Amino acid sequence: MKWHNLLNIALLATMLTCANSDAPRMAVSSRMSLGEVGAGQSIEFALPVRNEGKAPLRVADISGSCGCIVPLQTRGEIAPHAERNFPLALSTKDQKPGTHRQRITLHGNDPACLSTTVELLYFVRPGLTLEPEAIRVFQPVTLPAKYEVRLVAPAEGQYELIHVTADVPLVEVHTPSLPAACRKEGLLMSIGLKPVKNWVGPVDARVSFTLNNLSNHTTETMVLPLYFLRIS
């Protein structure tokens, strides 16, 4: 995880200000943007909250609209005319590339505005991809047979392939010597089908590619589905 510099966080729209005489007044941006976040990445960011009232503002709870948002601090007190940053974590695990919108809800003791919601915007950059994403053949296949597969890393990614497994014996995968670097140009491999005695019926298999993400020291797995209706 790493802190996003607050200077890089765009606070969009006007401030939502809940007003009520001498009581605390919660002021928070109606929308904030985190910009681009890598696929499968976890980051930390800060949500600024300001008290524009004349009494202490007590934030009693902070929650996210999905499990991908985890408040790291859910409560705190803010003095009159002061501001406080509340830390949160965002995970893009299992999220598709593209623009995402989530919500952060705050509850406090402002009598005119007991709760308010902030819209959180971010763009998930594409992660690792397989080309093709699956191999499905519905015409008869004569063994042995071979199909090419390319494992492509995002432009800023640093990955190495460390392990490959197939869940059926007639599928074999030919790769460069492992560990093998995987870059944006792609790592070319071949999927082979070899004769297996007494094999009956179609082939419905999975090939799993395990990679080290050298940027954040995590392990990721890509799965290639295979389906062959008839082999001979």
C-alpha cells in the first residue's frame, strides 16, 4: 500500500456544507477522484473533513459502499474551523478495467446533516491479459495439436512467470525457461495436446499461470480455459 499525495487528488464539485447556527457544521467534498489505480492494487488515500461550525464536530462512523473500501479510522473529533484527514484503503482486486464509482458515507453530530455521502471515482488500469482469453474448438482435432498463447503485462508492470500447471494429462504447456520475464510485448508460449491412451469424450481443461508481480511483491494467477469438442 502507499499514500496517494493529496495534491494529486482532484476534489470535484462544490463543498457540501450542512449549516445550523452555533452547532458543528460538517463540510466535505461531494466528489473526489483518485485518478488511475492498477488492477489488483491496494492503495491508501485520505478524505479531508472540515468543521465550519462553532462547536466540536464528532465523526461517529465512516463506511464504504462495497468491501473494496476499508476505512482505517472510522471516528474522530474536529475542532471548530479545523480540518482532519480520515485514512481509507481501496482494493481493486477482481475489478474490471475502466471507470468505477463508489460511495463513502460519513455520520456525525451536525444536527442539520447527520450523514453525508461522497462519490469516489477512479479508473482501473488493465492488468495482465491472455491472448486469446480462451481456446475453444468445436471441430474435430487430430492429435498431436498445438496452439499459441501470449501472456501480456501492462506497460508499467514488472512480472515474471514462475509456474504453469494443466489439470488434465493430455495438455502440455511449452514455455521459456522459468522464471521468465513477462513484459508489455508479451510472453509467447504454446499449448499442446498429446495423445493419451483410452481418453474418451471432449476435453474441458484449465491451464494456470502463476506470476510474481515484482512491483508490489505479490503473486497473481491467470487461468486459460480450454475446450475441444472432439479429439482423435
